[in-house]
Amino acid sequence: MRIVHLVSDLSRAGTQRQVMIVARGQAALGHRVTILVAGPTYDLGPELDAAGLRWMAIPQVSRVRLPLKLGGVINYALIVGTLLRLRPQIVHSHGFLTHHRRLAMTARRLTGVRLVHKEVNVPGCFPEHYRAVAAELAARTGCIVANCRAVRDALVAELGYDPAKIQVVYNALDMEGYRVVDAPTDPPTVGIIGRFDPEKRHEDFLEAAALVAAEHPTVRFLIFGREEGATAVRGREAFLRQRAEELGIAERVEFRGPFTPAELPEVMAAISVYTQPSEFEGLPNAVMEAMLYGRPCVVTEAGGMPELVGNGGVGIVTPVRDPKALAAAWMRLLADAELRRRLGEAAHKRVVKLCAPEAVVGTLDLIYRRLLTGREDVT
């Protein structure tokens, strides 16, 4: 099968990492897979090269030097021309950019390929210009893949998608390099991983940390990540560092920066309790990875996180934008080593069962084959 995955950039964000995991599995099955990048390549390119994956960056015309509409038309032409040369059978686009939708619809008219689109966003994440093309996208796309039930429900309720066209396929968990690592106990730590985007609510993490620090004089708070990707908010890290100063916990908070996949075991070895206080989420890779390494997780009700930890009884779910509830959950876990161990073991078992790469790739393969044959009885 000739498969093209279409992404907006090659940052180390969750969507891009998911594309890499899936593409690697599809290539192992003998499919001809190309990752087509319609924007900045950032720093994931070398990892794709190391994995032996084929990827292409499409030259983009600067819209600063050209009228907006003209620049968009030229960029469209460049991407569609590339698709014509690749002659894919499946174009699988990722993310909610209008650019992707219109491109995918144009590609279908020109090349007759079957279209799959992956959605990872939940209520509050759909901009108005996105809603304007949603109906046309749904009509022209063979299958919409939602990475959790919360995203599926949002697509139906907010955008009016046909539930029959939506398939829930959980994110694939990258288990390469996994090994058992012990969690620190002296001093214990609470950690968060993610881009410094406002929806990740790092400020709630810091406010909860200030509450816990007053009760637990030895606990340290670790922040992994950076300003990254097309949606990066510049100056966000400086704001968070200043906020830690204002809360009087700067000496207890460590900004550890980004890390490579090979360094993930060392990152998890530094974390006793993992937390994700996001206001908006789909199905975050960082929570899945923390569960893989047996870390008890405290998350908010955002997106699919309760599906990962709450419904399975393997973590603690708190309300969005509630630092007091976060702090209370952390303190409950920090005070009970046996509870941390029990929840961590249950989390590991659940995520391995739910997000095995082989199962995810197999499900997508079945979706593709059904689209290409037009038969629902293909197994």
C-alpha cells in the first residue's frame, strides 16, 4: 500500500511523534510510507532518518512577501504537485489546520486517493475557520480517526460529524527503549512533561506546588519541556520562572528542558508522581509514557485523560483549573508509598493493553483496506 501521512511540521509534539510510531509500524508491514511535511521541519527529521523512514519537506512560499491568498494558492499547488508525483492510495492527514482539510479534499479530486483524517482535539479547540470547512471535510473523507472517545463525542456534538464515519483508535505507545526504572523516594518528586503552551496550565502546576511545598519541605517539582512548534507562545518559560519566584518556590522547582526519546527512562527515573493539569487535551503521549513506566498519574478531566486513568482505576482525576484539588491528590500519593506502587502497576498494565503499537497499526491497516476495497467485511 502507498501511504502518505500529512503533517504541519516536524516538532516533537504529540501528533508528530504518533505519526513516526505509526509510520514505522506500517513500513515494517511492507507498505511504502512517506511523511509529507507542509511546514517547518524543526528537529524531528534526524529521528525519522535514524528510523529509516521516508519524509519530504514541501517548500513553502512566504506569505509575508506575497498577498495572503496568492501565497496560499502557490503553496497548495506545491503540495498537490508532490502528491501527484507520489501517487498514494491513502492520504492520512493529522491535526486541525484548515490547510490540511482543503489540501486533502483537493488531493482527492485530483488523484482519486482515499482520505483518512486524524482528530486529536476536544471542545474548546475548534476555531471558527475550522468549523467552516468541517462539513465539507466530513463529506469528502472516507474515515475520521479520533484518538479517544472524548474527541469522537466532540466531533459529533460540536461539528456535526456522522458518528458512523468516526473510528476511535487510541494513540500508539512507543515501547522501544523501555526498561524498568525505580521511582525516587528521597526526596520524592512531582513531574510534568509538555510544551509550554497555555492550555497545558503549567501555572496550575506551580500553584499546586506552592501548596504542597508548604506541607512537604523535601518534595521537588520537575518541569520537562520548552517553547516548541508552530503554536509556541514566546516568553512563556520566562513567565513561568517568574511565577515560581512570586510563589516563593523557585528553589524547589527545576526546569529540566527538553529531552530525546532515548533519555525517557532517565526522565521517568526522576519522577515519583506524574501530573498533567491541562485545560484542553486529546490523549497525551506524556501520560501514556508515565503509565508505561509505572508512575501514578494525577490528571484533569480534559479530553481523553479520564479514559486512560480514571475509568481504569489507575490514577486520580481532578477538575480543570483547580490547583487545590491537584495539590490534595499529590499529597495523598506522596503520603502513601503502597498506593503509588499499586496505581503504578495497574497503570502499566492498562496502557500496554490499550495502546500497543501493533494493535494500533493493525486497526489502521484494516480501515485503509476497507476504504480501498469498499467492503466492510474485509478483516
